[in-house]
Amino acid sequence: MRPLEIRRLGITPYGRALEIQEELVEARRCGRVSDVLLLLEHPHVITRGANARRRPENILASSETLAARGVSLFDTGRGGDVTYHGPGQLVCYPIVDLRPDRCDVHRYVRDLEEVLIRTAEVFGLRVGRVRGLTGVWSGSDKVGAIGVRISRWITSHGFALNVSTDLDYFNLIIPCGLTSYSVTSFDKLMGRSLAIDSVETAVIEEF
């Protein structure tokens, strides 16, 4: 088993998190660091993956509305469509070398889903997959989103888990470009507030 370095970064602006990931990917490629798991929250931000840049209509709010609500906008190098990050949402970025024996993108994404499913089970929640879609769901409500980048088998970006997220911010977009689904959070599913630190600890153990 390879060592995994854990870095809990707290609230980190999205642009800074991108810089940290880029630095770590290069360091991992050169063997200067081991695999790293970044755990953090972002200030309010909407990010667009490769698919979203071809579908600008998935951002429903005007630039004026986004500015008034303090929401920044980033184009990013991950896969997927448009999503929202903000306080109360646990974001995890694994910087992992999948070589030599895990060079399978599909398997990696399924493994991330499994981490989220097992994390939910720690808190007594039953969530799962939806056939043909990426992420983790409670019925037709998405609780965990996944968007990854893999460069020469070194991973970056990762997953976002709604813990105590203000779900109203998702009304600014069509989350992941899916019109037939909604979003939920651990707090909403449990009917009580959950400390994000406890979810961080569970994610680390399951990862």
C-alpha cells in the first residue's frame, strides 16, 4: 500500500486550489511527493467543465446576478458540465498516480463513487448510483458530483459532497446539465446539521 498524504485546507478560493493542484501534479510526476488527498471548501463559485463550455445555457443567472450574490465563475480543465461549489460542501481533490495497475478511467470514477457511498453509510444514509450517470444519488436527487482530470495517469480535480450546502445556489444553474434531476445534501437527508469535519474524517477513512 502506497502512502497517502492528507491536506485539510479549509476554505480555499477556487483559483488558488487550481494552482495547488497543478503544483502537486507536477511534483507527483517527478516523484517529489507521494499521492495526496486535498480536502477543502470553496467560497461561492460556479465552474464549467469541458461539456459546459459548449452549453452556456446551463448557467441560468446573468453575470449581474452572480456578482450580486458573490458567485465567481471559472472555466476548468476537468470533465463534466456546470456545477456549483460553496460553503458547507466538502470538495476533495486526489492527486494520485494510477500507474502501474489502475490505468482505467472508468474504474477510477467508480472508485470515487464508492468512497462517497461508503461515507454516507457511516452516517446511516443509503445513497447509490444512477445507471448511465456519474455521481452519487438519493433517489433522483444528487448528493455527490464527480469531475476528474487525468494527465498521463496522474489525477486531479475529484468530487464534491453536499453536506450542509445552501442548495438554493444550485438554482443559478442546471446542475451537471441534467434537467430531470435535483440536488440534496446530507443535512437535508438527515434532517439535522452535520459537522463538515466529521464528514472529512469519514472520507479520509473510506478513501
